Amino acid sequence: MPVDTDVVIVGGGLAGLAAARRLHRAGVPWRLLEAADRLGGRVATDEVDGYLLDRGFQVLNTAYPRLGGLLDLAALHLGWFTPGVLVRRRDRLDRLVNPLRAPAGAPGTIAAGIGSLLDRLRLAALATGCATLPVGRLLTAPETTSEAALRRAGLSDTIIEELLRPFLSGVLIDRELETSSHVLAVVLRSFARGRLGLPARGMAALPGAIAAPLPAELIELATPVAEVAPGRVRTPAGDLNCRAVVVAVDPPAATALLPRLNRVRMRSYTTYYHSTDRAPLDEPILLLDGERRELVANTVVVSHAAPTYAPAGKHLVATSVVGPQAPAEAVVRQELDRLYGRSTADWTHLTTVTVPNALPAAPPPQGRLRKPVALGEGLYVAGDHRDSPSIQGALASGWRAAGAVLAELRSEG
């Protein structure tokens, strides 16, 4: 049977786009089918009345290894967050910064009231080890949960509950910290080595930049896929015949198309966006709740990092809550009054964004994080459920899947 193209990529999120870039670079014919009317998958931005509202609070970490080969970060005109956090505990705010990124803030971090001095030194040693050891060593260390790994590092209950659980719950979307210690290690590595920023035009600029070199005529939007099989992809417009299929959709959709895949538990979170004329903080730094109330994971004045996220004279505040149950906005606003130490009565609630399939759960064992992408019979799968649950994991898995396709096609001659 003649083929319409060598490779069909199902899904235009970060994994699918990374696969398309590698195939295109290798000169292999391909087509990409995306069910939505835009590219980007879970990475999206809506513009509402002059505000840029990402589909859930996200950041771009410059330490992600796969970014450099896919786009020019300078072209995104990134605005930067302060490399640290503020922690609210009763009537005080403690400021802790990454000493590798902000050495001048190290004395204040050492003197902060979160945990003991020994806690803070042990935390610094843990982060430094993750930043400096080879990744291979990090991923061959004995594997446990993130919480157990923090306790194994000698950290006290106080610093875990007042700093690390609220911070990591927002990063991993996992308040119980059951995520694999191997995932934790690469997360700490990326935070220690990279800078956190936002593209001037919103996070949607990331998939836009990755897709920019690709021929538009090879990308079909608003094209859902009903079925995949070896050598065939079925769409409402008819079948596409091919030599290989890369399924790069979110895990629930991937399992529907490829029943042989194990089901992946997904984690959800909700972001509340507010506008205010007067910013509650004067810097773009994550504010955490150190009082163990376990409602708000973090809140931040997004427009301090990227002023383009709000109209002139306005500020945009993003507040994230972990879990499938989204509290009422009024409940979150009460928490914000306490966290910022001022009334938010004059704030305007812009919208609430719930992302039910934000990240795949990654409990142990995760091993070296790289799960197989080749399923046999010309079928491949990509997505952050095949790697670390992150932007880096999505890009890396797409790149790996394309590499596996190329190897197979070359072996066939």
C-alpha cells in the first residue's frame, strides 16, 4: 500500500513539536495532526482585556537541556523571577534565595527563621549536590519518595513542612511528596542551575518558537484522530497511510489510542488570576504559606517578572492551589489577605483556570526516568509521562521518539 507520508505525529504539544523538529532536520517526510485549533497542548496563553493569562501558572527554566537545541531563548524576551522565595509565618516574612544565583542574599538566607541553621546548611548541601553531580549518579542513587529523600538528607520536620512541602507541592503538583526522589533530584538540579522566567508574550510563545521553523502546510489543526494502527492513522477526513506513527498527546488520550499503554494517574491544579492597581510586593518572588494550612501552594506578582502580562498601571497576581478540588475564589482571597498582610478587597478577580491533567504522577520506581518510546510495529509514544513530568520531559521524550523512528526507518532502508 502506498504511504501518504513517512511519519504521522498525533498531537501538537511540546513533545509532538520536538519530534517534528528532529524529523524535519533529518529530512524525513512527516505530518502533524492536532485536534485543537492551536499548537502547544498544555502550554497555552489567553489574552483578556490586555492581560496575558497562561493556562495555569507556569515558568520556563533555562536549565532544561533540550531547550537550547530547539530555540533561541533570547528571542522570547524573558522576564525573570527572583531566585528565591518568601515564606509567611504569622506576622513575619522570611526571605530565602538561591545562593548560587543570588550570592548577596546568602547571609540573609542563612539567618532566616525557617528551621535551624543546620537545616538550611543541609538544604544548601542537597541542592549543591544535585547541581554538581553528574545526572547519571543522581539517577542511580537509591530511589524513594521525595519526602523520604528530604528526611534522609537530615532535614527537620519544621523546614519540610514550612518551606519545602509548600514549595515542592507547587512544582510537582504533589502535596504528599510521593513523587520519586529521582524526579526531585533533577528538579532541584534545574532550580539550582537555571533561571526562571516568562516569555514577554506568554508561555504560548514557547511552542510557537519551537514550531516556527516547521512548514505550516505539514501541520493540520482541528484534526482529531479517532484511531491509530500500524501504518495507519484514522481521521474524520479519512485514513493517512505511513511507515510510523508517533502518539504525542496527553496520557489519557494516549491510552485511548494505544490501549497497550499503562494508565497514568494525572495531577491537577487551579490558578486564580487577580488584577490590582497596587502590587502587594515589590519584586517577582514566590510567596509561600509556611503556616501549614495546605491551601495555597504559592502566589506571585507575575507582572513584576514580565510587565507585558498586565496593562500599564495594573498588576497581575497568580495564585495556585494543588488538587482536584478548587476552593471558592472568596476563600482563596481570604488566604491572600493573610499571606500578603494587606486587604485584597480592591482586587479584581479576572478568571480561575483549572488544569485537570496538568502533570503525570511520578511515584517510585521511576528508575532513570526514560520510559520506552518504541512500542513495536511502527508505533511510538511521546510525552512527559515517558520522561520527567516537566517541560523538559515533554521535549526530551519527543526528541527520543523521533530518534527511535529514524533508527527504525534507516534499518528498513
